[in-house]
Amino acid sequence: MNTNFLNIVKRIVAEKGEDVLSNPKLVSAMLADLARDIPKPAKYAFLRSLENDCAQKLKNAGRANSADAVEKLARQLNRDEGLDAALCTEVLRLLAAVLFGETKTAKNVYCKNCGKELPKEWLACPYCGTQTAGHGTVSRPVYKEEKPRPEPVPIPVSQNADDNTDMDEAEASREKAVGCGIFIIMMIIIVIAAIASSG
Ligand SMILES: [Zn+2]
């Protein structure tokens, strides 16, 4: 569920009272001001649900039946208003959450890979990136099989690396040797060139 949208609607209801939900025009005007960042289709679907008196219908159904009422009303909205079915469900869940508070009956969803709890809507685990199966149908944590820790492997100590200064010295002497080699090669080239030009 879009929690931003939910919070905006909650704010409107807190400000104007629950009856505002049977006044789509007022809600529309307030959304235009408060919900600029909310996707238009969501706002539109939400307003259509209000126009269809869904707030009252949900209240009539009661908190205990709200999940069933959401499904039923979503099908009606989808059929009568030609709105996207998933969007209808989303806005009606939002409406139910505003009316009844967020229901804790929804199953907790856990990543099937790392076992962390996830919001149901998430398509992938934010911790390990594993895609949630069918929007997360894992109903209890599945932890990675505990593997015995591997025995620590002793790191072989190289003979000339007793400490860092030795290594630095070895490095420096190698560089010196390379420098000498280049110098000797250049001298040979110069000598050969001199002999060639004199001969
Ligand atoms: Zn994970």
C-alpha cells in the first residue's frame, strides 16, 4: 500500500472528520493540494471509490468483514467503473485502513532466502535482492541452513617477509636491479652505435 497516500488521507480525515469520505468533491480538492506526488490513477480510483459510497459500505460491513468487503467492492468498481482491478483493491484497502486502522491480520512475509521480514507489497528483498515468490507467499521465516564455520586456514608465512621493512627493502633492491639493467643495456646500445658510426 502507498503509505504516503494513506497518510495523506488520514490527515484529511483527521482534519475534516470521517464524513469527509462521503464528500468526494472536498476530498478531491484537498488531494489536489496535498497529494501532488501520488500517482494520478491512484487518486482517481480512490475518488471513484468515494463516489461509489465505498466508505459507507465498508463501515457497514464492519472491521471484521472488511477484507471480504474490500474484495467485493473492488470487483464492483472494476466492473462498473472499468478501473484496474489491482488499483481498485489498493484504494479500497487504503480506505479500510483509514476507517479501521491498519489490520494486523495480514500474514507476515519473510524473505525465503535471508529470512528478514518484508512489507507484503515488495517484489524483492531489500536485504539480499531475492525476488519474493508471488508477492511473498512464505508464511514463516526460512533461515539459511547453518553451515559449520570452515576451520581457519593458517596463512603460510613467506620466508623473506618476517616484517614489512624486509619487504620494502626487497622491493627497493629489486627496483635498483631493474634500474641497473636498463642502464647497462643503454650503455651497450650507445657503445654499439658509436662503433657503428666510427666504422
Ligand atoms: Zn532476503
